[in-house]
Amino acid sequence: MAEPITIARPYAEAVFRLADGAGKLADWSAMLVALAQVSDDERMRVAMSDPNLSAPKVAGLFISILAGRLTPECENFVRVLADNHRLALLGEIRTQYEARKNEREGTVEADIQSAFELDRAQLADLTARLEQHTGRKVRAHVSVDKELIGGVRVVIGDQVVDASARAQLAALQSALKA
């Protein structure tokens, strides 16, 4: 059986082309976030796998839960996914869509973990340095992880920059054991 990432790709590409052509990248991004959240709910997972519920009924559940938040095109997209038993892939479709959207906009997502809350000036400085390093606009997602002890850990795509005190102590520990 094919991997979810492979199965989700054509759907993500189709949605991206539709959204890009209509100049609605941000709107579709918001709708896909909402759809992915609904599909991740345990009750919806049960409904999606219930053989007694038809594809139109499952699609109707999604559409009714998000009433007023989906465009007619998005509602049709939900119906297509339901007909093809692909609603469980909404999280992966959203991830791939966001990657294409970010590429189009020249943006990169950065997950920043800090040992302490960053103030606006610190975040702006770090973001500016990351933008200089990547050559792209950085959209930062910041979280606090007290276990880092000090410093930050930044993940951009498959790149990890771990400038935390915890990482430095682990490196020192390894060096001392050698």
C-alpha cells in the first residue's frame, strides 16, 4: 500500500493550484487547518471508519461542523475526499499544501524552542538572523521548554540548530567520556 504522503500529494497539489489561481492561498490555508483539526478528533475518526456511514453522510458531518467556514469549492473538496475514503489524510494534505504555499510566498516555517519566554525584541532579532541565514522570510512558532536550561533550539525543515545549554552540556559530557 502507498504511503499517506504519496496518496495526499495529488490532493494537496490540486488544492494549491485552485487556491493559487483564485488568489486565495490564505483562505484555503485556514480552511485546511480547520478540516485537519476536525479529522484529528477521535469522534470523527470513529465516524470516518464506520462502515454504516456513507461517504455523503461523513462529508455532511464535516461540512456541518464547519458550517459557514468553508467555501462551496472547499465543501466539494470534502465530498471528493469522502468519496475516495481520503478524509483521514487531511492533516498530510494540509502539511503539503502549506509547504507549497510557503515556497510560493518565499517563506519558511521555524519552530523555535526557548528555555525562557522571548520578548519582542529578542524574537525580532532571532527572526532577522534566521531570515538572513535562510534568505527567506521566516514565520516563527515559539514555545517554551524549560528542560533546555538556557538558549534556543531552532528547527527549519530538516535543519536543526541546537544552541541550548542542555545540548552543550550533553556535548561536554560526551567529550569527557571519550
